Amino acid sequence: MLDVIIREMTEEDIESVRKVGQRTWSDVATRDAGHKVRYPLRPREIVRAYMWKEPQGCLVAERKGEVVASAFCHAWGRVGWVGPFEVLPEMQNQGIGTSLMHRCEDFLTSRGCSVLGLETMPYFMRNLHFYLRLGYVPGELTFITENRELASEKGAGVEELEHPMEDALSSSITRLSNSLTPGLDYSREFEMTLKMGVGRCFVLQRGKVLQGAAIMHDYYPKGEADHASLRLLLVNPRIKERREAFLSLLDACENAVKDEGRKRLFARFSASHPLLYDELRERSYRLEGANIRLVKGRYHEKGGYHLSAWAG
């Protein structure tokens, strides 16, 4: 490998990291489209949010004082994933990505993660070869859907969270996460979204029972993008009114998108939940693409109404 230093990301690296991401994905999009495409810069706000959430898990590769690659690690309890993971096009195939990925794995393992994963495009052979060579195994497809006909309903019984989040509610989110996949914990993702202002969070409770929760990310400035994305939507698998809870949380997220003057909402979910495809299709969501999850370790999402995005 070239003379490269891999280290923790700092505030001074943010602009360089944004440019690495733009150049990397512009190259991917240009290859995919067959003509020159300029990818947008990732907003500073989400970079800072990831650095707040996992300060030791946001990494850069530096060569001769220049940032040439970057990666963001996410520890959701015992489930850890990496993304975005970006290496400048001219610096690829030189061992930098491999060394950076090993550092990501070391970090996630140190955080107690027994499952490691990521998402990538299933048709991008260079990426697939890279991760397969590192021992990752193809898991499930994840569908990418888009809705331009957003609901106007508030979401019956749904409450929007404010920062700081109460400890009791954080514990309830941890228990709900664990009921979907043993060891899974989404509570830190809710805390990051609220504290760092990169989206909005919603919960649905009946008495003392947390029926479901959702995160909608909207960190792209309105003047640059007209969309938002569902980061998470999870429904308690033990309640009878699972469908009603799912629809109420989805209503709340869609209505929030409309309130902000945005026109589109993206939702990603695992193909292991076929019920979700029918539910979303009935709500005017349209299939726009698919990624594939690659994992080390055993991972399976339980609960039919469970959306989660392993993409930064």
C-alpha cells in the first residue's frame, strides 16, 4: 500500500471528506449513466452528526497531507455497519480501501458488534468483489422506494419527540429494537437525530407500551433537495395492531415532509419483509432501485413492519 495514514476524522477534515464523497460518487454515477454526472456534496450537518455519534468510528485515509478516503461506522448495539465508505477513484486498487475497512471492522468489534455489514449496489461488480474478498457474504436485497403523493394525516396517536429524549423512552426503544433482532439497539440513532438536528423522530405509545417509532432524515437543505428519507420505522411485533401502528407512523412522517415543503419521501427496507412492498405500493410508493446487504455474522430482521437503512 502507498504511504497512507489512517486516523480519526476531525472537524478540519469535513470539507475534504465532502469532496472525496462527491468525487467518488460522481465517478460511480458517470460510469452508470454513460455521461458525466456531478454528485451533490454531502451536507456538513450529517457528517458532524456521525462524528458526534461515533467520534472514533469516523475515519480518514491521508496521503501526503491530503484526505484520499473516508468511512463512517455505526454501532447499533451488537449490529454494526459501515457507510458511506469512499475512496477517490484514482486511489482505488492500491490497498487503501482494504486497510480502511479493516480499521472499521476493528472499531465495530471493539464496540461489541458481533454482526458487521454494509449495503452496496448489486450490479457494481468492483464493489462486490472488494467486499466478497474481505469475507462479507451476500444477505438480503434492500428495496429503495419513493413516494410523491404524501399523506396529509397527522398520524393517529403519534407523538413527535424533542431533545433531550427521556431515559425511560430510550430504554423502551432499546427493548423494542432487541425484540426485532437480538442485540439490536436503535436508541443512539434517535438521540443523534434529535440532538444534531438532522431529522425528526416519532413514537406511538398506548399506555406504557411502545407500539412503534420512526426517524425521518431531512438534512439536505430545501434549496438543494426536495426530498427526505425514512431512516427507521419499527413496529412492536408483540402487539395486535401492527398494521395500524405502521400506517400511523408513516402518516406522521409523510405529513412532516409536506409541512416542510418537500415533495418526496424515500423509504428503504429489506426484501425479507414482502408485506411492506404491498403496503407501500398501495400508498403510491414506487420501486426506484435496490441494494444488497453484505454481512459477517448471522443477521435477520424480525417483524414484518420494520424498515432500516444501512446507507449514509
